[in-house]
Amino acid sequence: MDRNEILTLAKDMIRGTCPAEFDNEKTNSQALRDMFIEANGGSKELSIKNFYRGNACFDIIEELIPLIVYEGFTGNEFWMNLVEYRNIALGDELTFFTPDKADFIVSDLSYGTAGIRRQRLGKGQRYTIDTSLKGIKVYDEFKRFLAGRVDFNSFVDAVAQAMLQRLYEDIYNALKGVTESTRGLSSTYVVNGTHTEEELLDLCEHVSAANNGAKVIILGTKKALRKLNMATISDSAKEDKYNMGFFGKFNGIDTVFMPQRHKAGTDTFLYDDNKLYVIAVGADKPIKVVDAGEGYIFDQRDAGTPVTGDLTINYTYAQEYGVALVFASKMGFYTTA
């Protein structure tokens, strides 16, 4: 089986652009599994003997996972409102440019991985973000796919969610530490209130005015958006709350639902249900993510660690990215107790 055939079908499945001859999800997954089995010497089993660098399956999976992560991240509508994303492997520039009005902060994440380097350039600043490797286990998931216990879409989802969960937590941690004393903001834009209509409307107006009258939107979890209060509630607004659980508009301002997530490995919610974010449409996005766009699968042998007594090996997929927070445009943070 030609390696390029496997890569082409797998990439089409990840992107949802399979050719007509593969007419459904089950057919796609089985066809791809058969290709991988052929590339694996006709075996459905993975072991220390046949899963190593230079093996066709190993090399193909290492090439596919960066695409899985990229497609999963860019398909998230909420984060696209807040995140400027650069994938270097797809030809994006490594550097960001922000005009002279910018006030900069860098969030020192709990993982201690992000940094920023700036260079003066005319009436603005050009800067790069430091990156570091983040790793997840992938061997068991691929082994289950090859054995026919899960389909390819399940494998893709498991791998993407594992890597993206770490990235989402890094992104959210960049926002959590923002206070009224954060450089570039003030108590005008970071408000601790009681969810009164006037307080939130004032915040929205301030953010709009600071961005040359730009349209603003309000982001929050469903529980956060449910706390919105309005003196006059139309029948359509009541229908929104009945059908969606929150008002689709607040005094003419669109609201955007932010689905909750669990912190990795826990049943604890990641996002604060007492916080709303007000951003100007078209303004500079405050969260900067640089993805090196290339992955690397390494095992205990790569690290010089002996194989275990039962001849099993721990395989880890690692990808390099960095996260930083930069306020070139004002945004609002509204928190209630």
C-alpha cells in the first residue's frame, strides 16, 4: 500500500472531504484500517517489534496528529473570537505585529511555558512568542483502532481532545489572572458587579468607545449568560431563554455561548460561571497562540529509558506551541460573586 494513499484518505477524513467512492463513515474507517493493516505487514497487532521510528504506521501517525490538532482548534467558534492563531508549518509568520497604542502583558501560565520577545518597528511592535513541547499518550488509542475496537473518527477525536484540552487550559489560564491593575486595563474595563443592566451596558459602551465605536459581543458560559438582566423582555427574548437557556441579545448586543469544559482528568468545570467577557468585533485578538505545527512521537528508547519487564513501551506524542496575552485593544471583564 502506497504511503501517500493512506495519508490522503486519512487527511480527507479529518477534514471531512472524502471522495465520492467512500460513501459513508463506516466505509471510510474500514478502508483506512485495511490500509494501515497492510502497511503494518498484514498484522492488526502493535508491539515493540513493529511500532518504531521508520515503521510506516508510526511515521504516518506522527504526520497526521498535527493536522488533527489544528482542525480541532480552528473549528472552535468561541476561541476564534479571542485567539489569534499562527501555525508555522502551514506557512504563517512566526511574528505578530501590534500598533503603537498597544499595552502589553504576558501571562506567566501555571505551566511556566510562555514568554515574549519584542522588537521596535516604526510606529508599532513586532514580537514573537516562546514555545515549548507538550505531550500526550497516543499508542493505546491507535492500537484500539487497528484492532477494530474503535473507528478512525473516534481515534481522531480522542487524540485531538487530549491535546486541545491542554491548549484550552493554557488559553483560559491566560485570562484568569487579569485584574483592574493589569497593564492596559483599569477598573473601567475589569468590573466586579451584581449583574445589573446598567453596569454591564456601561462596560459594553466603554469597550465600544475604546475601539472607535465598534460593535461588541458578550461571551460567557450558559450559566453566566443566564444571569443577564433586562428591564424590558420581549417575547422573542423569552423564546431565546426557553430554547437556548439564555438571552440571544442583551439590549441589542449579541451574546455568544461558551460551552463548559472539564479540567483535564477531573470532573471540575474549567470556566468561571460568574464571568462575562465583552469584546469588540474586528478588534485585535488578545490571546496569541503559536503552533510549531509539527509533532514527534517518542518512546522510552528515544529517551534512553529501558523497556519495561513485560516488554511494553510508553509512547508519547509531543507538539510545540506557546501562549501569550497582549492587549492592543480594550476588552471588558464582568464578574459577579
